[in-house]
Amino acid sequence: MAQLFIVEGKDAFVLAQICIERKMNPPKGYGHKSKFKDFVLKAEGISKIELAIQEALRKPEITNLGIVVDANSNGPKARFERLKQIFEKELPEFPFSKELSSEGFYQKHKNLQLGIWIMPDNIREGYLEHFISSLIPEKNAIWDFAKTTINELTQKPFCDFSESKEQKACIHTYLAWQKSPGLPMGTAIKANYFDSNSPNADKFISWFQRTFELEG
């Protein structure tokens, strides 16, 4: 038995920290830090994730496979269809009898339990930062001011980032103005700058528990 969590870049540490704050048990067989690195495969960009999936599907020992990708501006449906195409090529017998929903996608076929989650919520366009921003409590003065400031900045001729990167700019501005400025998102979760117990994280947590076999 082997389990594998394929993610884009920094997503793994951020999502793992949410699971830790929720006091979830670790994936079975990967509880020790030295083993956890074998559980996570960090790929930069969707093209490398596609290659990682192809390689994973050629390993019969993998029984649980979880995949997290960003919808970006393509949208979750387009991302999901692209992932299905990879499976149709590498594992054509996998049925895909279910569709992507707000709960994510999970399905078991023979010895493979597959889970797919498309950031931020399987419904909207966006990426990890959109998901993380949903964990900021309502009426947070720093967050509200960061959004206002970034919005004003986008109206200036010297604003250099694209519209698609606006949420990233908001999140990192929010983090820059905390008591401990500039913490990485995973560390910021541990510092309670985001609420891991927010109901907005519940569906992801449920998806993770369904996709992987956990200790205990």
C-alpha cells in the first residue's frame, strides 16, 4: 500500500498545516516527518502535475491518490476535464461515473481510491490564495484595508501585476501587516492569521479524509 498527494508548489505545506490545526491523524504509513516527504509530490505548474499523474498511475502499489490543482482563469470544469483526459489515456478502465462538485471528486475503482480537488472550491475560478482568504474572519480590519489598498493600486499606471494575480497581492499585503510581518502562509495559519476551523475549510477536510486512509 502506498498513498500519494500531488499538489502545486507550496500548497502541500499550507494544506497540511490546516489538517494539523484540525488535529487530524496523519496519512497511514506517513506519520513521521521522514516519511511524510514520500507522501507529497510537489509539482510546479499544471504540465508537471500531468507528468506526475502519469507516472503515479504506472505504479500499482499506489492505492490512494489525491490531486490538488488551481482552477486559475480556466475554471474548475476545464481543469477537471484535462485531468480526466490523462486518466483516459493511462488508465482507460477508470469509470469516472461521478462529476466534480463543491465537495470535490472522489471515487474508488478496484484498488485505487482517487480524489481531485480544484482550488479554490471546485466551483469558482482562482487558486490557493482564494481558498486561504476565505479563512480570514469577517470584519477583519487589516484584510479589509489590504483589499482597499490593492484595489487603489490597480488603478495606478505603475501597478505591475496582472488582474489574475490580484488575490495573491491582497494575501501577501495582509500578511505583511501582521504583528509578525511576512510569514509564509503555512506558518501564518499556525500563528492564527487564518482560521483553520472556519466552515469554509470543512469541505476540503472532508475530501481529504475520504481520499486518504488516515492513522487510527
